[in-house]
Amino acid sequence: MEVDTEKLALTGMLPEEISATLNLAPYQGKQIFRWLHAKKIFDFERMSDLPKAVRATLQEQCVAAQLELVEMQESPRTGTRKALLRLPDEETVESVLIRDRDRVTLCLSSQVGCPLKCDFCATGLAGYKRNLTPAEIVEQALYLLQSEPLDGRTPNIVFMGMGEPFRNYDAVIKSIHLLMAPEGLGIGARKITVSTAGDAKGIERFADEDWQVRLSVSMHAANNELRSKLVPLNRKYPIERLREAIDHYVGRTGRQITFEWTLLQDVNDSLQDAEELAAFMGGLKATVNLIPWNPVHGLPYSPPSRARCEAFRDALIKRGITATLRQEKGQDIDAACGQLRRIHGEHSSKTP
């Protein structure tokens, strides 16, 4: 699929922006937005409630969708789906749909690759290419949901795919507004989570957003020496600066945050590590998600035993901290946390 990058990317525009830019009536901007986001129709000729003259204008000046689906893999064990999508400049990005009973969660990417190079994550191995546009972020969700029967429910959205969301702040914020728009997917703010590796300035900026979108912070270590090795961003924003930003966020919003902790065997899975995390969290309104490391070829780590993971969790619980040991889904198709790498799978099922 060839995309004319000189044309307007409609999926990145709110209804009022569509009508104002194309000099249309406000209700027509809403109609176009509804076709793209709610109905996931990317063919202007199928937008049957629009006058022919409007459809002709759209065809001449706009592009309905910029991304092309290269490959869709589905886990036979869990039903997790991973999409490899081609961007207009031939770069690619991955995003994931996770099913859990009647709950659907979309894991979206915000950058092509990632500049942070966390030591245990596959995404950083691919290098960083560029930021995604709001249209490119939102279209990931539209492609993943195109054949998903939601039966009137709305999915959860987590910005935990490829990239550091706060390094592409404005585009991520715009994409959230697009995902929340009532004429489209209409996703509630509390069903959306933005995950950062600890960008302190981004956290402080996020505190000023007037909504209930959730914040997650990827910790992985609670002392500067180890965290700087695992998460190089810690060299710029060390533990003390990160806690300062988190305190600002919680004080400003009153909202609870979540800490993500990838458990690495004999690296950050000891009871001492749990004690350090509990001490860092002292006084905070927060919970912890524990994630046993998902294997990545070429990286020198291993996941701890189940017993060791449970001991870490129980140590936090004894300190009065709500902690959950996550059961990862999609490992068999390299779709679990930390495994996204923009490569073709050996066993895939392509969809149109």
C-alpha cells in the first residue's frame, strides 16, 4: 500500500479539526471521525452518509489510513494477538491485543524502536528511529480492533509497547484524546495507562493534564547503582529525582500510581531488593506489578523460579504494599512485556 504523505492523515484529527481543516459542517467532521474510529472503515467510498462532493474532497486531499498490516500473529495458548505494521516511510512497529476472559487490553507503541536501551528489553536492541505521529499511534488500536467482537465494551489501553511515551509527549497526549473521543472508541480515561521508565520531567508535566488517565512507572531496581545499569535513564533522573517527581504527581492529582518491576534471576529478585522497593515507596499511594522476565534471545538474563517470585511478592505484602504477580501472555509469539522487536514471526496468520 502506497501512502501519499503530502495528504492529510485524518485518523490523527479530532472531529472539529476535520471539519475546520476541510471547511465542512461540524456534523460532517463527526461523521467522518465515526467512520474511521468507531466503524474502522478506511475507504471513503463506503462512507455512505457523506455527499459525493465531500467524498471526492476526501479522496483528493486526505488519506484514511497510513499504516499497512504486514503480519498478524495469534497465540494458540492465550489468544494474544501481535500486529506488525508498516509505516509510510517503510519503518515498522508492533502492537499487541491481550485477552483475559471478557477483558481486552491493547498495548500500543509510541516510537519506532526505543532510545532508552534498558538492559533487559528487546525493543532497545532494534535501536531508535523516530517518534510516531498521533495518527500512527491511534491506527494501531484501530487495526487490532478491526476484527475483535467487543459486544459494546471498550478495551483497556496501555502505552507499554515500543518506546518511551514521555519522549513523544505531545503525540501521545493527542492520541489519548482521539481514543477517548465519544464519536469514536469512547474509551474512558481510567481505562488508559501511560507507562514511563522514569522520565521525571514527563511525570511532572503529566500531573497537569486534566483527566483521570493512569500513570505507571517501570522501576526494576530501587538503588541508583543497579537501576542505572538496568535503566540507563536513571543516570539522568536518579532515584531521588524520580521520587520527587512522583511526589509532585501524587500531590497534584491525588491519584494512585503503579510500579512495574521485571524480576531478573539473581539480579533484582532478592528479599533485600524487595525491602529497597518498599522503602522507596514509603508513604506513597501505589501498587506494584511484578513481571517475571520474558526471555529475549541474546540477553544474559533468566526469569526467577515461581517460588522466588512469590517470596518477593509476599515480602512487599508484609510491608503493607499491594503487589500482584502477573501471568504473562503471548510469550510464544514474542508479544509479552519487553519482547517487542519489529521482526517477522515464524508462525503467523495474516489478515487483510
